[in-house]
Amino acid sequence: AQKITQTQPGMFVQEKEAVTLDCTYDTSDQSYGLFWYKQPSSGEMIFLIYQGSYDEQNATEGRYSLNFQKARKSANLVISASQLGDSAMYFCAMRPRGGSYIPTFGRGTSLIVHP
Amino acid sequence: GAGVSQTPSNKVTEKGKYVELRCDPISGHTALYWYRQSLGQGPEFLIYFQGTGAADDSGLPNDRFFAVRPEGSVSTLKIQRTERGDSAVYLCASSPNTGQGRDGYTFGSGTRLTVV
């Protein structure tokens, strides 16, 4: 079974600064996918970024990048140049490659961006 | 439709009653997932459909929970004899394939169920 751990219940960052949200996972699979989602107060889950376990480079999508360290089983999300609209819950998820390909989510980290 | 639509957005029901929650996925998406999100928690998997069939229902907590997707598009999550512990946000997500892609899953805004 997969397990996702997000150890930071809450994070605060100054507008325009960078912030790293931690995610570690536990799996015996060699092939899997990692996702990050943003959940604003409206409740909808918004897909941010994906990293495949065999991708040679760390994923980047605009201001989002993923610091993927496979040996340490960590997939930290880096948000550069934080904006007030980044304030939200952030969830890390892992999907195994096999079976039903069902993602397992962590408990989330609340990010608050201060002006 | 343009996105995943869930109705109702809010549902308040009395303990013991029956409720139905509806999910209308993105047109053409064959994979559909139901998750439950309790306060302060991440989404917890309930059931996964591939087309009309439930490919994995291992997350359903007990036999009071049931879901269908008769025509491979709209899905209904059904909860019998509701309990206060069923109060949560129920999220639906869809994906255009078997869920192996890199594009993530598109979620609806959820149905907030409150059992009083």
C-alpha cells in the first residue's frame, strides 16, 4: 500500500518569495507518478504538476517546480515568486503504475501568502 | 461539459435518510473516481469506474455506500441509512483514459454532505 506524508500542516510565506512544500512517500513500486494539487477555499482540486518516477528531469510548470529525489522518496513542490492567490491547501498524491492506477493523497499543507 | 459537475453542491439530511450525489464528468472521459474528504484531511478514495463498470470499489467503507454509472457518463453515489460520520465533502474526478496519463485528474467542486 502507498502512503503519502506531508509533515507541514501550515506554511507562511511573504509575497514574491519562494516556498517549498514537503512530500515524502512510501512505496515498493519502481514505477509510479506523483501529482500536486491546489485546493482553494472554493473547494475545487486544481492540478498543478506531474512527475513520473522515471523522468530524467524534475518537472516544471510556470512558477511551480518539483524537487524530486527518488532515492529519498521525496517530491517537494517549490513555488517561486509567491502571489496572494497562492494561498490554499496543497496536496501531494501518488499513483502506482499497475492495478487500478488510483491516486493516494496526503493530508495536505495549508499555505498562507502574506502581502 | 467544460468541467466536472457535481450536484447538489450542499446537502443536509437527517440521520437515517437516503441520499444520492451526482457527478457529471467531462464528456468522453472514461475513468471516473469518487473520493471523500473529511475536515482537515486529504481526499480518501472510495470507488473507481472505467466506463460503466466499477473497476475498484475497495474504498467504500461499508455496504451502505453504493455507486453506479449505467451509461458510462454520469455517476451517482448512493448512501443508505446515513450516519453523522458520513458528513464530509464528496469529490468526483474524471480522466480521459485509464488514469495512466500525465495530465492529472479533473475534479468537480464537490458535494458537502451534512448529516444532522
